[in-house]
Amino acid sequence: MSVFVSFNYSDKEMVGNLKGLGISELSIKWHYIETDLSNSGENAIDNEIRSQIRQCSVALFLVGDNAHNSPWIKREAKLAESLAVKRIVVRHPGTTGAPPPELSSIRPINWDREEIMKSLGL
């Protein structure tokens, strides 16, 4: 299974925390944007997001206190939806920030190994 992980760069520790739940021990290939393309233009950004999401059956959006206004997360949410990739929203513990409007119709799940695995279909 391949999973695209979307997160606000200022919350990048959440990716490590996600892997720390033991989910990464399963046969999951994690995809996420590792390169800052903000100076490369809109097309380069969209192409990189699209190339990563296309490889995945699920897009997992990590929501903390900084995701609500993130233009990257909004783009990733729109592209995942347009590519018919299943979208999951996971709230990081101790945070209260809202998901971006593009994900407001998806109920966030708790930061819980079993709940995340169930949402991933594992």
C-alpha cells in the first residue's frame, strides 16, 4: 500500500510521530513532498504533488495547529480529490487547529494506531 502524507512544513515532526505509532512497520510506502518548490512556480508545485499522489491509494492529511491556512495542503487536498484518491484526516494530539476548508467534510480521526490502520483499510 502507498500512502501520501500531507502536512504543514512547520509541523514536520508529526510525520516522525506517525511513523512512531508502529504503522510504518507494515508494508506501507510513504510518499510526501520533501523538496521546497515554492520558488519553482505553480506548475512545478502541482506536478510534484500530482506525481506523488498518483502513486498512492490514500492521502493522509495530518492536521495540527498550522494546517488551516496552508496553501500546500489545500492544493494537495484538491489534487487528491480530483484524482479520486481516498482522503483521511488525522488530528495530531494536543492540537486544536481546524482542517483546511477543502477537507472540512471529512471527520478527523484520532491519533490512534488502530483507528488510523482501520481508516487505511489494514
